[in-house]
Amino acid sequence: MIKKLLAIFLVTTSAMTAVAQSVPVYLDETKPIELRVEDALSRMTLDEKIAVIHAQSKFSSPGVKRLGLPDFWTDDGPHGVRPDVLWDKWEQAGQTNDSCVAFPALTCLAASWNPQMARLYGVSLGEEGRYRGKDMILAPGVNINRTPLNGRNFEYMGEDPYLTSRIAVPYIQGLQSTGVSACVKHYALNNDEENRFFVNVVVSDRALHEIYLPAFKAAVKEGGTWAVMGAYNKYKTQHLCHNAIMLNKILKGDWQFDGVVVSDWGGAHNTEEAITNGLDMEFGSWTNGLTDGSSNAYNNYFLSEPYKKLIKEGKYTEKELNDKVRRVLRLFFRTTMNRNRAQGFLCSESHYEAARRIADDGIVLLKNSASKGTEPLLPLNAKNVKRILVVGENAIKMMTVGGGSSSLKVQKEILPIDGIISKLSSLNSQFTVDYARGYVGDTVQSYNGVTVGRSIIEDRSPEVLRQEAVEKAKGAEYVIVFGGLNKSDFQDCEGHDRKEYTLPYQQNELIEALAAVNNNIIYVNISGNAVELPWKDKVPAIIQGWYLGSETGEAIADVLFGDVNPSGKLPFTWYAKLDDCGAHALKTYPGTWRENGDIFDEEYKEDIYVGYRWTDKQKIRPTFAFGHGLSYTTFKLNNATADKKTISIDENITFTVSVTNTGKRAGAEVVQLYISDLKSSLPRPVKELKGFQKVFLEPGESKDVTITINKDALSFYDDSQQCWKAEGGDFEALIGTASDNLPLKVKFALK
């Protein structure tokens, strides 16, 4: 009996071993990814290799069905999973299960100055994407805010490369922890929308490496992003979706990026450049890049039949193709072939909670003075409020709809006026909330198949609307004005830039008139950009409300009524006038056509002096400085020290500062550390952000905050030697709570 059982065991074991050995290496998840990639590559035909490097529909590319590799599905966007469209059209697919939670715009996330919120954002977005069957989210956007007119700034993270890097890395890590690939965009120098298909950016190597590349580098080297999207514009007259310097030398060479380079939709223009200059996956709108062509003709893409034809003619071998396919297979094994990916969640309570927490953390209190007496106007006491007048189109307008590729179909979006009414209803039975439109900015009722909810049609003239608001304001206890921009063309919207820095739709006249009849004006600016505020001194309270997503109304009410103590900080300089911005002061925006008329040059003459670097250099006082943001409590920073007075090139230095909440409310403060190089062989900014930390304190509580830096924080890019350099000498750490409020200084030296 024992012999019989032993025989059965041996036969069974032998059979199991044989089955195990017959499983292809590429399907064995216990094997290293690189072995699986090489095994799969060795089994693919030329046609299969060509197929996986270009799209098969608006948002998908094919897998390899014969080998069991699923199709690959991408999706916009950075603030929520975009609704599904038809296979070969931009129109809605008409589904009923593709609504989403809208998270705050990335400018709001950056304004939180909180990497923990960035991680939460990425995880939550990834979970929504997984439930919807998406393998790649086309996000985050990390382009630098060079001009406040850029229509797409709301999708980015501000003007500073260090802040952008610290927020982008945990966002990417959180997203990819769910098995959904990030696709960092738009690489690179995509800093304005007007003429984006034709712009050739002329920029120094120093500005390129110090300002415009650090966030992309951090995304690759620290965030480990699995994909990078090329930009529409050109660098050195070569399109950035197939650019030898940017893709081959810097991205794949210097940074050792092992993921895929994805074209922006229609960003490829030439087969041979696409073959040799680093593009791995081509997506697009039609068959010929940006121009109209035959629908559903993806085999005509530059990296499809034209590429295969050149291989068959012998002009190219499969060497370049195999490198592209290896990268695509690596992406597959990280996503579609990862059997351990969780199912994900859609519109869950936890995602709405995450959206609200991020919004609460990113709202910026710009100004809060007293209208009467000595107490600041905000926060309002919800239990005692009698009559509030809400003014402005932005109080009733959905901001998740429109703006270009980041437009969403949300399950819900709580509007500002509804959030205020809801907050008061739970605490106060004696309140009245009245509304006046005040101005008309946009009466479009739908965008890309998504309707805007309540009707915003308005036939009355601006004068009538303004007069109605003024009359109602005379009897109001408080007037809360919701103004700013919107997601329409030439506002905060992909495809075009803003035409002016001033507030549109005669909002300045409205606010001036309201301030003349009521002292208790609270202005809430809804935008992803700064705007001109000529009446700033006449209004006691100003809030930057961003585009806050599904929980907009709740988050704004949280701050207005003090349930949340605001702690957001501006991620960009708020200029008093447009010419206070370097790109406009030097008249280099938006660029000029060359004499032959085929290249549109935009020269970045301000060089490394972007944002606060420019205002510091020119001694310009902005309306609100980079890093500015107030609180309902007060904080005191003191006792700044360093653990060393002198460091060598391979040492770190740690700064410690004591932070005390000297007010009566719990709250959070952002300790900001800037470095000033006191003597350098090349000109350097007055100071540069090189560290920050957000700290939460109860009233009367003190904590020591430590920030550690290394030689990277002391280095500049020497374009004459094409390398980063840290020079010995004296430095100064400037520590405070905004770029214009740095009371503590610590000197140290680098050997």
C-alpha cells in the first residue's frame, strides 16, 4: 500500500513539475520582470510588436491576444477619471456607470504643501481608475507656472520646481501603488497653451535644468513613474514627442528612465524621428497627427504601417523597435499582467472624504482684516449669522465640467451656495441666505456631453445684475462674493491662454460697487491662476478657493465658518500687475514667428528668474507672495539652529526651528526653508525654496521642526560645463512662513 501511494505521489509530482515547466516564463509572476519581458519579446511577431506601440482607439492600445496579454487602457485626467468616449470619437459613450469623484485641481493640492495629501490623492484616484478598468491615468501635470495667463496652470503645481517635485512624487507613488500607471506630463517646456502646436522654446541649459526639468527628474528618479508624456511644443526646433536631446539623452540616458514615452494625442509628426528619437507609444486624434484624416485608421499612424514598411525595406532593423516593445511589455507586467491588482472603488465614501480633506488643506486665506472693531472678519459664527447675501456666478456654476481634457462627469458636485446653506441649516434656524447673480460669465449648459446641473441661463444686462446685487447688499449682514475665472475658452482651459490678467466679466466694477455699500465683504476667488485685484484694500477678507471638485461647497463652508482652520499656502506669486511677471516684463510671451513663417520662437529671456525669483531680483512687491497664506490662529517661530556650522560636499545639514501656536485655535503652519548663496561664480536667485514641513499644533503647543538638506540644495547648473556644481563658500538658510516672511537666518559654510 505504501509503495502504491509513493508511486502515485511520484507520478503526481512529476506531472506538476512538467506543467510548471510548461508555463511560459512571461506568465510566471514569480520570475523577475526583465526575464518575463525578454521571454514575451522572443515570442512576438513583427506585426505584434508594431501593434503594441500605437493606439487602436481614442484611449487604448492593443495587447497580444495570442499570448494572453490584454489591451491597455489609458484615461484622462489628473483630477478624476474622465467619462468614457466612443471607440473612435470624442463623444460620450452614453454609459451610466462612468461617473466619478472629482478631486481638487492640482494647484489646490500643491497649495496644501502637504506630501501626505498628495499620496492620499494618488491612491484615491488610482482606486477609481482600477474600478473603471483603466491601466494608465494621464497625470500628473508638472509644468511650471511661467505666466499667470497660461490656460492650463490649474492642472499644474505652481511656479517652484522644488515644491512641485515634493508634491508630484507621492502622488505618483500613491497612484501606482494601486497598479495604475502614472503618465507624467507634459515633458517639457509646455508652459503656455496659445500656439502650443507650433511653439519652439528657446531656453538656456541652466534654466532648463534648474527650473523646468527638476519635477520630471524627481518623478522618474524618486517617484518611479512608469510613463512620461511628451509635449506638443518644440525644443531646438524638434518636436518634444520625438526629441533626441530631451528623450534619448536626458530622460533615457542621464536619468535611466525604464518606462514608456507616450505621445500627447497627435503629438507625433514624423516616422523616422519617432523611430530614433525616443517615442515608444503613439496616441492621437486622427491618422496624421494634428490634422484631420480618416477615422479609425490607426494602422496609418507614424509608428504603425509606415514603420513596418521601413523595416521590411531594410532601412531599419528591429533594434529600435525591440527597445520600444521592451518598455511596453515592462508596462504591461506592471499593470495589466499584475494579477495582484485590487478591484478598486468608485465614488466611495472614503474618496469623497479624501476630496474634502485635500480641499480643506489647500484653500488659502489671503487676507483677513477687521471691517469693524478689532477682530478679523473671518471665521463667521454660523450660530449667530442672520442674513447673508451670496453674489456671483461662480457660486452656482459647476467647475468640474469644461476646461479641456480634465473635464469630468461627476456623481455629485456640491456648489458653494449649497454648501453655505447646508452648513447654516445644521446650526442656525434663524438665518437667511439670499442670492444675486451679479455678473454673467458663461451660460453654456453642457461640455462634451456632460450637462452643468442647474441652469445658468441669464438674459439680464450686466448693469441690471450689478444694481440688483448692490441693492441687496445694503441690507445684508455679510456679503460673500464668488468670482474669479471659469473653465471656458480663454479662461482656465486647455487650448488657449487668458487674454488679460484682470478679472473678466466686469467683476471689478461689481466688487467696487458692493464694497461701497457694505463693509463686510468676503471675496472668494475661484480659479487656478492669479488675477488682478485693484480693490484689494477695500475688501476685508479674501480667500483663494481654487477648483475644489465634488466637495467644493462643503470645503468652502468649512473654512468660512471655522470648522477648518485654513492652512494652504500659495504655490505661485500673485503679481499686482502682469508686467511684474518676468515673461511679460521682457515681452517674450507669447513669442514671434520667424521670417520664413514656419517656426514660432518663444524665448525665455527671464532665464532662471521665474516667479518669486524674478520679483526678488527686481525688488517687486507682489499682491501676495509665493508661500503666503494666513490662519485663524497665530504662530511664532524662534530658536533656529543648525547641527553644523561647516559641512563637506558629502554631508547633510539639519536645521531645527521651534514653532509655537500662540493663538486660540488649533491649526497648521508650513515652515519654509530657503537657501541663499552669498557668493557664487554665476548669478543666482536671492533665495530658493529647498525645504518645508507642515506642522499641526493645538493652542499653546510648541514643536521642534527639523529640515535636512544636502549638496543638491546648494547646487546650481553650470551650463558652460554641462553639470551641477556646489561651490565652497558661505550660505544662509532663511526660515519663515512665506517667501516674504523669513525672519530667521542661519549662516553656514560649505568646504
